[in-house]
Amino acid sequence: MAAAVKSARPWAWTVYWLGRLLQVTGLLVTLVAATAFFGTPSTLAMLRMMLVGVILFIPGWMMARKTPGSSA
């Protein structure tokens, strides 16, 4: 398996790590929204910010579903 991972193309790794970056960014935006608006009457603002986090996370999840070169 290690040989298959090493032989993966560089663009595949770029897409993979960009996807991971989007996932982490989306999670952080959602976490900040949940903590920044906790206990405030700004429910709509919190939901909008969480939606932005989800919009960032989902494409990242789709891009990084498999490690490049893995068969599973």
C-alpha cells in the first residue's frame, strides 16, 4: 500500500490536501459561530454563519474522501 500512496500523482495530493483544508476551515467556522452567538438573540446570524461553515465543509469532504493511491 505504501508504494501505491507514493506513486499517486501530485495533483491528486493537492486536491486531497485542499479538501482537508476546506474541511478544517468549515469546522472552525461552525465552531466559532456556535460559540460567538451562544446565548444571544442573533439566531439568524448564527445560522447563516453555520451555513457558511457547512458550505465550506461539504466540498472539502467530497474532495478528500479517499487518500490518493488507496484502493479502499
